[in-house]
Amino acid sequence: METTRQKKVSKLLQKDIAEILQNKLKKQGNHGVLLSITKVLVTVDFSIAKIFLSVFPSEMSQQVMGEVSKMSSRIRHEVAQKAKKQLRKVPELLFFLDDSLDYIEKIEDSLKGLDNPLKK
């Protein structure tokens, strides 16, 4: 169960990291890639933040996740600059791929009969 403070920090991190990542993608020239932060989970002691990213198209997800992982220390620094009045210490940022959209798409295809295992 998340506390009110955890929820506030999660929302703050989600907003700031989304802005930073969108700017970085524009500067790198990755046009046609949609990156969104689906969820941010902060530990009770505020030392670690798990950030779940959704990437569209999903073929680019591994490349984008690699770039984001390389930039995690710079992203943390930029978050610290943006949120220095609200946060005493910025948590360590861990990025994970949220593949729930792919999972939902597979279920929809199965329900529509496009991926019928009996016809294979």
C-alpha cells in the first residue's frame, strides 16, 4: 500500500522524467517513436524508483531501453535540477519495459480468431 507521500513523489517523477525523455528523443532525432511512462513505483524509503516505459512501435523498444539505461545518471541529474525544491534526495532510477500493450494486442488477436492455435 502506497502512502500519500509516495504517490506524490511518483507523480512528480513521472512528469519530470517524461519531459526529459521527450526532449532527449527529439534531440537524438528519433521521430516516429512514442515513449510514455506508464507507472512509477517508489520504495518506502524513497531510495529507488522503478519506472515502467511503454514504447511504440514495439520493434524499437530494445533500442530505446538501451539508450535510456545509458542515460539514467544524466536523467537523474536533470530530475534533481528540476525537483530540487520538492525532493531532498532523488531516488535511484531503474527503468523497465512495460509490454502490457503487446500482451493486450495478443489477447485481442486470439479473441478475434487471428491467432487460433487449433488451425495451426
